[in-house]
Amino acid sequence: MRLRDGSHVEPSERVLTALLAMQRQSWEQGVAGHAALDLGLDDLVVLLADAAVTRQHRDGRLGDAGAETGAVNGAACGEAVRHAAAVTGDPRFAAALDAQLRWLRADAPRAADGTLFHLLGSREIWADTVYMVVPLLAVAGYPERAAEQVRGHRDRLYDPGSGLYAARWDEQRSRLTHPQHWGTGNGWVVAGISRALGLRTDWPPGVRDGLAAHAREVIDACLTYRGDDGLFSDVLDDPATFRETNVAQMLAYATLSGAADGWLPASYAEVGRELVTAAGRRVDARGLVTGVSGAPAFTAPGTSSEAQAFHLLAHAALHRLPAAARDERR
């Protein structure tokens, strides 16, 4: 796969082709858009954005005009729509982005402190939401709102003892409903913060450092559960759960992004390369990343479009390293 600067990025087109062949829900469309953005595939970004706008709900949620009950997932499409507005000048994209941001900032259901609920008709707060909303709020000019969402999720889901996130919190009952340290949930948190930190540099004083320090805490806690195969259990601290591929890709994206953007020490680049290699061993002949928390229920090993996209995101982040670090032999 060749980037806009003419350089070559592995893996081959097979992973991207498999991604585009998959049915996708709103957040999956969004993560596919992030991969296309990071790979410099501008025409694909516009096509993905166009589909998300075509399926925009009248309340502003991108890609959510069908039967989805997600309150925040469509916001993951916002970056692609923002890019499409900039490169095409089409006011349709700008209007769609404004509607999505209005939903996030004012209309979406939320707790008293502003922390967004993940689903319509529910008062649950999920770790996943960090990735869906924090990067978009940051890049769209609302860094303080982005940091507030991280803080609200951290207050409810983060366990300082383990350094890990639980999956879900019930605001109405003031308790965790899914206390497990789900690997992908922790991946959503660190990948979301990493992406937000890379999308803007002018954070309010102290905010960027605080977000970076927290992301590093969670990354380090996750890495203590890395096995000899370079992968992790689906529930990080429960070895009885299946060996899962995508959390390695999500952590690779976070560590490589942090090393490239300077908020992690350069030594994390080696960790990222090792994680990319471990996950790469699970790509099959058709380009499917296997052994991930599988769609549509995400409760058993399978395949998913989000895992395909994170494979590409991790490789794009690897490419952003200085050449010497990128090409260092494992």
C-alpha cells in the first residue's frame, strides 16, 4: 500500500479489502475512516464520509439512521466528515458535522456532570465512548470538552489499584455492571486519548500532560498482561478467557503514536513494533485479522471491521516514526 508521499506501507491491500467487504455499523464506519485518514487515502475518506452522512439520523448522529441505539458511536465518523468538508467544499458535509457536534455538546443524554451515556434509553457509561467522542471533540475545537469526557469516564470506570478500566457503569444505580477489565475496552480508552493527543497540539495548560500521563498508566498496566505469544486475554487479568488479537493492535497504535508524537519515551516504539508483529501472525490468507473479539456480539473470538481498521492504524502509526526507529530490526 502506497501513501501519498510515495512510500510503501505493509500490510498488503488484503487487510483493507477485507475491511471494505465487511458490513459496518456507525462506529465501525468511523474507525475505517480513521484508518483511511491516517493512510492518506483521501478519496476513500470522502466515500466513507458520504455514506455516514447519507445515513445520518435527524438528531445529528452520523451513520445511525437505522436500528442502532448508540448515543455516541456515530461521532467516530466525524473526523472523516470534517476532512470531506475541507477537501470538497461541499456544504452538505459541514452541515452534517455541525449537527453531530451539536448532538454531542448539547442534545445527547448524559450524567449530571456531562459524562455521556453510551446508549439511548440507558444510563450506562462505557469505556468505548472515550474513543468515539474524545478525538472528534479535540480536533473540532473543544479540547476542554474532550478532557471532561476522559475525566468523567475515569472517575467511574478506572481502577487505580490495577491501572485498568472496567467496561460499564450504571449511573442510575451508581455501580459497575461490567467490572471486568475487558482488553478491548482498555484499548478504546488508550487509543482514543492517543488519537486526540495527535490531532491537536494547543491543549489548555496542563491538560495534554495529564491526558498523556493517564494514557501511559493504562498502557503500562495493560502491558503487564502480555503473554509469551505477544497477545492478551480477552479479559486482561483472566487467563481463562480466549487469546485476543485486537487489543495488541490497539496498544500498538497507542504506543507507536505516543512515541511518534513525543508523549511517550522512544523505547515504546519497540513495544509497538513487537505488538504489530504478534498481531500480524494472525492475519490469514484473505487478509482477515483472526482471533479478535468478534462482531456482531463481541463476546467470542471471530473477526470484525474494527480489528481490520486497527491493523491499518497500527501500521500507519509505525510509519510515522523516524526512519531509524521504524526500520530497527526486531
